[in-house]
Amino acid sequence: MERPRVAHIVAIAAVVAASAFVAETASAKAAPTAKSAPARSCVVRAGDGGWFQLAKAHGTSMQHLLAVNHATAATPLKTGQHIRLPADARDDHARGAALHPTTAKH
């Protein structure tokens, strides 16, 4: 009879831990963030290449670019698609019509 009681206590502990995690995550999302720069985006044009080429053109890493777009390296890019630029990306106006950084209207 001792085993069911231990299993019950372990189950309760797991529920309490999960509830604490959910509450902590919710409060972290609700916490006000420091004033940040407006989100920037880029319109993918024909000939821009893939994620790596776009990251390189904007002076950031492919990992940062993928992370802000919730994408993987296998996620296809389509002409006309708006992608977000990470905070460490630079505005590269030297490439002219190929890359047009814009301020996102979110």
C-alpha cells in the first residue's frame, strides 16, 4: 500500500512543478521589456539566395536570422516574402534593389 502513496506524491510534485513553470513563463512574457529598436524586415527578391546569403548580406549570422523568423535551414524562402531581421543586422543599402530593409508595421 506504500507504493501507490509514493506514486501519488510523485504525481502531485510533477503537477506542482509544471504549474510553477507555466506561471513563470507567463510572467516572463507579460513583463515589460526595455525599449528596443523597431522590428525591421526585408522583402525577399528574386536572386537573393537562401538564408545564409541574406544573413551575410545583412552582417548577421544565419542562426540569428533563422531564430527571429522561427525557421530552420530547410524552410524555403519565396520571392516577395517578408522576413524579420535580427537586432544585430545592419541596414545594407549598398545592395540596392536586391535587399530592401523596411520598418515592420506590427
